[in-house]
Amino acid sequence: MKFSVQQYASALHLAFQDIAPKDHDTIINNFVGILKDNGDLEHYETIVLEYERLDKESRGIKTVEVTAARDATINKELIHELNRIVGKDIDLKTKIDEQVIGGVMVQVDDTLIDASVKGQLNHLKKSLIN
């Protein structure tokens, strides 16, 4: 790989700064051409994910993933509380995992808040073993 994923994503992010939306297609086409010329086209998806992370970060948006046992409606109070805790606007992603049993798990960057029944049961199990 001629450049790292982070370098490519950063270059793409800089290229989009102060550019009219009508010129975005040209930038993307040129960018794909550079990846192809450098033999790095296989990393396109990873680069795009890193670009999206950089873009959200530059706009003050944090990605928050909420995992619940069943399809739960995320109410406005929860979103407001997550915004308050994170201190930024959030991009909320929800995931259903029946193994959670009940409650929720909230992931922000490297921090996991486990308020699930499964997590509480695992904690109880560990405390009983020790």
C-alpha cells in the first residue's frame, strides 16, 4: 500500500473542503483513479469508512451504537441524555441482539456501557465464582 488508509482518507477529506457539491463526482472519480494507479483499489471500502469517521469528527458528531434485545423505540429522552453524556451530536446506530436478554448496551468509541441483563448475569456469575 503506497499510502495508509488514514492518509488516503485525510486527503479525500481535505479535497472535499470548500468544494461545490457539483464537483464531488469529479473528486471521487479522480480519487478512484489514484487508488487504481497505486494498486490500492482493494482498500476503497476501508478508506471510505475512515473518511466518514473523519467527516463526522470534523462536524462534532460521535457515533453511538445501542444494542437491545428487541426492536425498541429510541425515545427523545434517551437521545437527549446520550447527547449530554457524549457532549456532541450523535449518529445513533441501533442493533438487535437477542442474547442481550433485556436492557441495553451503549458503545461510544472504546467505551462500553453494559446495562444488559446478560451483562448483569455475567457479573453475578463472576462474583459467585470468586
